[in-house]
Amino acid sequence: MTQRLLLLGTGGIATHHIEEFAAIPECEFVACADAVPGRAAAFAQKHGIPKAFAGLDEAIAWGEFDAAVNATPDGVHMETTLALLAAGKHVFCEKPLAQSYPDALRMVEAAEAAGLINMVNLTYRNSPALQKAREMVAGGDIGDLRHVSAEYLQSWLVGKYWGDWRTDEKWLWRLSKGHGSTGVLGDVGVHILDFATYCAGESMASLYADLAVFPKAEGDRIGDYRLDVNDSIVITGRMVSGALATVTATRYATGHANDLVLTLSGTRGAVRVETDGKISKLSACLGKDVDENRWREIETPPLKRNARRFADALISGRTGDPSFRRAAEIQKLIDAAFESGEKGGPVKIG
Ligand SMILES: NC(=O)c1ccc[n+]([C@@H]2O[C@H](COP(=O)([O-])OP(=O)(O)OC[C@H]3O[C@@H](n4cnc5c(N)ncnc54)[C@H](O)[C@@H]3O)[C@@H](O)[C@H]2O)c1
């Protein structure tokens, strides 16, 4: 039976969802909705979606869909997802799931209590290199974990590769608390924290975070947008096993459009995952290569992408990974990083 999908929010990332679900014959976008008048209608026309609504309430009142892809801005995820769950709809939500751990937990509890499928689009789970590296680490290939080094590198505050942040609303909202952003930490810190802890197979026990808001415009404002969220963050932490971790996320990494680099080093070897979201590469220094400091590239098998796994979850009735609960665990790390940044000291993860 075809899974009927609603696409909520028809901005930048919506096109990515059209492309991802186009490869999944069991799913079909039957409608889209957006809060900006006319935007959903134009999107529907462009992508051949039969129905368009001027907001979620209208879409829910119509009701003829099984699940929603929630592609609204960060600050809107909770209220819209709770409304969808209350209407009995499964949800595939964009990241970050919420803006705080308590909010994320509300969403977890609502979804689980209703018995609805709940997953989050942590896109870099689509990296075959990440999945293979996780398998190798879990299989003991690198021995006991000693060091995690993770970086998420973007440069859109320096160059115009993705457009001009000064004039493009798609970037401006990401710089402003009042527009629902929690900065680079909430925007892509969520990805790199998931990437690192998923690959390591363990979370952090404590962390210290330094969050920087750099001066960018006169009066730290452009039009309605106060530029008040973190642009670059560095986290140092202890993994649960005692390994040390450094996690960086920045919008000032000149020469990097969108690069994730993760190295896990253990007592017997190391693995490195690199991805720009399209291509991913796994290399390892293992066995005899350890004494030569030689890295070899490792082949990675294809994998099921998030959208495919969401479709599988709808069909099987069992939530897949990353679930709301997993995303809430990452939110816990983000909250701890904000707490640490405010108090200027380390924070234990509860
Ligand atoms: N997984 C990824 O790698 C990835 C990449 C980019 C963006 N995202 C996430 O996707 C989400 C959307 O980002 P974007 O870049 O598409 O933003 P965007 O601003 O381009 O699009 C968001 C759309 O949602 C609409 N909207 C706002 N409030 C709404 C509401 N209450 N009901 C219906 N529509 C509403 C807006 O009008 C807009 O058209 C964000 O949470 C972002 O973090 C994820």
C-alpha cells in the first residue's frame, strides 16, 4: 500500500526530500503545506504534488495522509510535530529535533505514547563510510577508544559559495535567536555530535564548550535579524569510556563548503571518515600499518538511506534509527554545551 506523505515546509531542504523520496516507490507526496501564502502552491505545481495548503491546520483538517516530513525551521519543529502526532500522523522530522532536551523529550513521549513512527533526518547517517567505520569500531578493530576528533567545517560567513548570508533569508534566520536558530551548534553541531558518538558507539560523560559569536554587521543586526547566535564552537569532552574528544563546528572554515572529518583513535589503530554529504571516504590505519603510520582507503558497501529507512519503518510499523529518542540524546549534549558556554566550565551529562 502506498504511504501518503505530507511535506510540511516548502523551503530549501524540501527539494532534497522530493529527490530522496522519488527513489522510494512505496511513498508518494500527496500534499505540501507552508505558512507563507502561495509558497506551497508554487512548490506543488513545480513538483507535481496534487494538493497544497496554506498551513498545517488546513492540511490536518483535510487529513488524507499517513505521515509527514517536517521540513519547517528549527523553532517550529516542536509545535508542528506535536500537532501532527495528535492527529495520528507518523513524522520524519528535520534536525535539530527541538531546541532543548525537555522539548525533545516531550516529542519523544508524545510519539511513543501514540505508537507512531518517529525519525529524524540526521543526513550524515547516509554516509556508507560512517556506517562501516561504526561496524569496525564495534568489532574491536581499533582496540580501546582513546581519542575522538570531529570537525564540521562550513565557510558561508566568509565566502559566497552558497549565496550571500547578508541578503539571503535562508542564511539570515540561521544567525538569529529571534528567528528560531540556536547557531552553528544547533544547526550542524547536532550532525557532528551524532556522527561522532554514533561512530564511537558511546556518548559523552562530560564536556566543556566554548561558543563564539563574532562581529559581522553594524550593530550586530541586519534588518529584522539580530545576529546573536554562535558562529563557531569548540567542545572538549570525555567519552563514557574515558576517551578524550574534541568537536568543532564552524561557519568560518575558509575553503570548506560543507565537510565533516572524524577520526577515532584507539589502542590498536584508527579510522577516519570524511564526507561532504555527497561523497564519503573511509580510511584506516590498522595492524602492521600502525608501525608505518600508513593509512589505507577502505571500500564501503551501499546502504539504506534515511528516507528508505523511514519508508521501511512505516511499512513494518517499527521506528527506525535515528529515532526521536536518539535525537533527544544529542539534544542533551547540545544543552550541556550551552550550559558550559554560559558558566565557562565543564558540565556532566546526566
Ligand atoms: N538534514 C540536513 O542536512 C538539513 C539541511 C538543511 C536544513 N535542514 C533543516 O531543515 C529545516 C528547514 O530548513 P530550510 O533550509 O529548508 O529552511 P527554509 O527557511 O528554507 O524553509 C522552511 C520553510 O518552512 C516554512 N514554515 C515556517 N513555519 C511554518 C509552519 N508553522 N508551518 C508550515 N510551514 C512553515 C517557511 O515558510 C519555509 O518555506 C531546518 O530545521 C533545518 O535545520 C536540515
